[in-house]
Amino acid sequence: MLNTVGIERVYLARGATDLRKAIDGLAAIVQLEFELDPFTPSLFVFCNRKRDKVKILHWSESGFWLY
């Protein structure tokens, strides 16, 4: 089903992420810590320390989406 919307992979960040980070901060984590390209057709999923909230970073042709 994800292929129908152009998503090739889903990456789950291990550990806690400071969810106060916005698009630039999360994209920097993807590039520097994961050594991945945030501009790929993928979802990058981050969660907080309590694991009760998530943020999802996604690149589309018009720019980044933050869910």
C-alpha cells in the first residue's frame, strides 16, 4: 500500500528523539547520524522518551512533510 503513494521504505529511529526538533533538525539527524538521504521517498519515524508520541518526516516533490 505504501508503494501506491510512492513510499519505498520506512525507517524507525531507535531510542528517544527530542520532538521539539522541527524539519531541519530531524533532516540533520537523518543525514548525520543515520547517514541516509532525507530526500528519498521514505518515511523517517521518531519517537519521544516515553514512547507515546511520534513525528514522521517525509519528502515529497513540493517539500518536506512533518506528521
